[in-house]
Amino acid sequence: MNPRQRRGLVLILVSVVIALATFVVVMRYVAGVNSQVGVRVTVYQAADAIEAYTPLTPQNLRAVEIPRRWVSNSSILELQDLVGRRVGFRVSPGTTLSSDMLVPSSSLDKQEREVAINVDPVTGVAGRVRPGDRVDIYAVFGEVPGLPKTVKVLTRGVRVVSIAGQQTVVQKTEQGTDEATVVPVTLALRPQDAMAVTYAANFATEVRLVALPTDVGVDRRGEPDSYDAGRLGGQAIPEGNP
């Protein structure tokens, strides 16, 4: 092979290498473009501002197609997965909804109702009760006309759904208004028990959550359902008399 032929062969090899390099660069560019505009998925965004705990509807949502590479797996949802659900904070227009933004669905069965009551942070829960625990609910009736002063068990074995942090509320008293610290507790109750607990939350002097043994097999038969001052003995004296 003479020098001219060798130079020609070298040029051919260089051309092949350049062609392969160009092919690789073009393919990478095409793959990048396809990842941005080729594969697209549908996500749902807030059509307008959505206030916290507002039910999601087809009217306050809009479908938008965007490249798959810019979307997290939690944002790929069907419309039926969103309608009726709620977000626990205010959502600005154009915000993409994702599954981790949604308030968890209720865990209630068909015979349960969620009832939220305020309890004293010390006598009510004292930091010992957690969501999922079972409690008894006691009520102290001391100021209801026509009812004896007594402690009653309103219901037993109630499931605690959630416990919020301490809050300050304004309460009406005989002297006017006063501030009190309370803990909102949400309970899963049967309808008849929901009525009793709601009544007690409004008219009882105090409502307490009583924690139960962790052993679900404990026999609790024979536990008293009420208690009044007559069991202490002595002679009753009508109020207001010396």
C-alpha cells in the first residue's frame, strides 16, 4: 500500500468516527426532545384559588398535559381520585394537585360518625391518648337544672380519630367572658352515642376521656356506669339552706 492509499484509508476511518460521533449526538438530542415534548401525561391543577378543606370538583380543577419528566408519580391522578377530596391548606391558582396534598379519607364505617369536642388538656387527655386509642367518655353533670349532680359514663370503647394541638377559646361565664385552653379531639361514635356526647360537650361541667387497658381481652363487665354524692354517705342538705 503506497502512501497515497494509506492517507485515503486514514481519511475514511476519520470520517467513519466523525459520522458515528455525530449520530450519537443527534440521537441524544432527539431523546432529550422526546422526553420533553414526546411523552406527556395529564395532571390536574387548581383552576382558581381553593380554600382549605373545600371539596374538589370538576369546576375548580382543570386538566393540563405536561411532559412526563417534569411530573412526580404522586401528581399523576385520575379525576375520580380527586373529586370530593379536600386539601388541608389554601391552594393558589395553577397549583398541581398531588396525592400527598390530600386530606386522608375518613376511616369511619357505615355505623360511625365523627364528632369533635373540646376537652381540658390535663383532665381530658394529659398527653397520654393518641389517635387510634380506645377511650371511655365520662361526663360530670353539676349545673344542669333537673339533673342530679353526678358522673356518668356516656359511652365505652370509643376510637379516637385525631387530636389537635392546644387552642385558646373564649367561653361565656356568669362574670362575662373568659379564655380557656382546650384540646380538640375527634371521636368515632355510633349515632346514639354521638347525641349523648354532643349534649355533654355543651351542658356538662366537664367531659373526660378515660384511657383503657392495652389488653383488649380485659373483662370489663361490672364496671359502674354512674356515681353521685349519695354514695359518700352523710345527710343531704338542700342547697341554699344553712
